[in-house]
Amino acid sequence: MPVSEVRTADVQAVFVSVIRGHNAAGRSLSPATVQRIYATARAAFNAAVRAGLIEVNPVRGVELPPARPARAVVWTEERVAAWRRDGVRPVVAVWTPDQTAQFLRFARENRWYTVLHLIALCGLRRGEACALRWQDFDLDHGTLSVVRQVQRRGGRVVESAPKSAAGIRTLALDHTTVTALRQHRHRQNVERAAVGEQWHEGGWAFTYPDGRPLAPDRLTRLFAALVMASGLPPVRLHDLRHGAASLALAAGADLKVVCAMLGHASIQTTADTYTSVLPESAREAAEHTAALLFGLRRRAGLRGRPVRRSHRA
């Protein structure tokens, strides 16, 4: 359509078509994605206004679905059964500890195992993981410094600062992650020696056989293929980040510690977005609550007696 003929109803129809089309294909658009599409369209028509092609931006009158972020849910046995039977899947889902362990065992011999292990345990964003250099690790002391990320812009992968100031952080590494990193570095050194002068020097931790760094989009596709081959219920690469937070909380980590691990500027963001409750943790909390209540009744000698009411009470 000529720009001058586009009306708000036309733009609204496009949004309805895009959202319904993705829903029909089983790939629901997140509210954040819809907002980004809206922002792009609004910016384009603002440019048309500045150029004098139109007087009013038709995008401004478009009504969008409420921008409520989807809460992460856990792939319980019931949800897995429904997915296998009907293909129904949550918008955002995380694996249980057993499912995560099963995936890591499946991917153990894959070239990109170590970076996926790192994301699953430390909750890194994909751009942060792909931007890591060996100078960011201190394997002797078991630490990792996140100081940059890589993103695709204009068809090129470029470096930039982390998403926020809180994204610059130092993480503690467990011994299994340190071992995986040492083994990965050894394999990389063997490849460097085999390639010789054709090696792309840059100090990147996760590279192709010639030293070129791994791109975030490529990592997403590789992860999706591995998940499909594993037979596990589907999750996105970013859902490994959700899962890392849930696992840390289930293991007893303080919310502030998890907030720092994820690089959030606010603990409220961590509490609102990443605290999907694992079934085992919820069940344990319920049992503790019941034990506290009925344990107190038994100790007070009130078991089996009715509670006497009083006006004072």
C-alpha cells in the first residue's frame, strides 16, 4: 500500500494477522516481541511524518495485547504427557533437574556442550556466553567475569556492553563447570595447533575449528536441534537461564545471590520473572508447613481436642 493510504485499521489488521498466524502454528509471540514489532513500525512511520509523506502516524492508534510477561512453568509429568498427546506447550517452560541432567548427558559429546553447560548452571544470556574470552576466566579460583556481550546488528556480530550495569558481574564456578572448561580449552589448543597460521586469534572461549567465535543466533539453532534430537520436551535456549535460576533457588540459594548471578538490576525482577517453583521444592515447603502446624498441636497436647473459642481470642 502507498504510505499515504495506510490507516490505523490497516496496521491493526496486520498485528492481528501476525499474532493469530503464530498462534495457529503453535509459536505464540511473546508480549515483548509484539512490543518490538510495534516500536519498529512506529519508528518507520515517524520517519514518513518527518519526511512530509503523511501528517499522522497511523501506528499510534493501534491497540496491543496487554504486555504481561509469561511466567515460566515447569515441565511436570502431566505437562509432558499433554505435550506428547496434543502438542500443547507452555509459552515459557523450564526443565526439572532430572530433565536438565538428561539433556547435558545427551549433549556431552557435542562440540558446544561446554557453553550449554555454562548457561544451564550459571544462567548466562546467550550473547554473554558467546562473548566470553579465556581472559574472563580464573579456573584456578573458579570464577568467571561477565564484562561484554555480542549481538547481531545489520547482519554483523558486534561487541557491546552487557544489558545493564548490573550485567557486569563475577560468578563462582562449581567444580564440574571448571572441569568441563579445562577439557574444552585443551581441545581448542589441539585445534589451534592443527590449523596453525589459519587460526583466527581473538582469545574467544567458544569457537569454530578455525578460531572464529560462535554467534548467538547459531547457538540458538544448535540448541534447538539438540533438544529435538534428545526427545525431551521443548524449551528455548533462554529458558536454560530460567532453569538455572529455578535450580539455584531450589538448592537453597538466597534470592539476592540469584539476582547477582543473573545480572539483574533489581531483585524484584528476579522475584517476578525467574522464580518458577520446582515441584519438589513446592512439595517440601507444603510438608514443612503441615509439620509445623500439626507438630505444634501435638506438642501442646491438643491433638484430637477441639479448639476452645473465646471472646478474648
